[in-house]
Amino acid sequence: LAAESSPEMAAYQFAIAQKIRRSWAMPASVTEDTECVVRVRQTGTGDVISVNIVSCNGDEAVRRSVEAAVMRASPLPSPSNPDLFRAELRITLRPDL
């Protein structure tokens, strides 16, 4: 449980979000307050199996672009500590991250 809120977990989640963000071809409809939360399922090697939008205040183009970005970012980075690996992740994406 302590690992969930550890600096290592924060670094792992940040690395994943950064890789996805670099893969994100943002449509013109993205605004500075756009925020999308996605649920990502991955294999033990970081290969993305599925992406589901949990919530997103963007339009359909934004939603599709977020899903595509997650798929393009596959395989996702591995944590420095293997105990932190989760097959299912919840990631928040914003244009400023």
C-alpha cells in the first residue's frame, strides 16, 4: 500500500504520462483546460492491450486522439521497482503535462 503513494510510483506514472503526451497529436479543439482520464490495460512488457476513456471534457476528436496516443506510446515504460507494475492503470492527460 505504501508503494502506491511512493515517489517511485509517482515517477513511474509521470514517465508513462510523458511518453503518451509525446505521442499525442492534439487536435485544434484541445484547450488549456482539456483533461482526459483513461484506463489502460497492459501486458507485463508494457504492451497496451486496451484504452478506455473514463472521463474527458474534450470533443470526439480529442477522445480519439487520446486513445490513439496511448496506443502509439506502446510499449509503456517499466517501473524502476517491479513491485509497482500494474496491469491496469488510470492516467490523467492534459495538454500542459
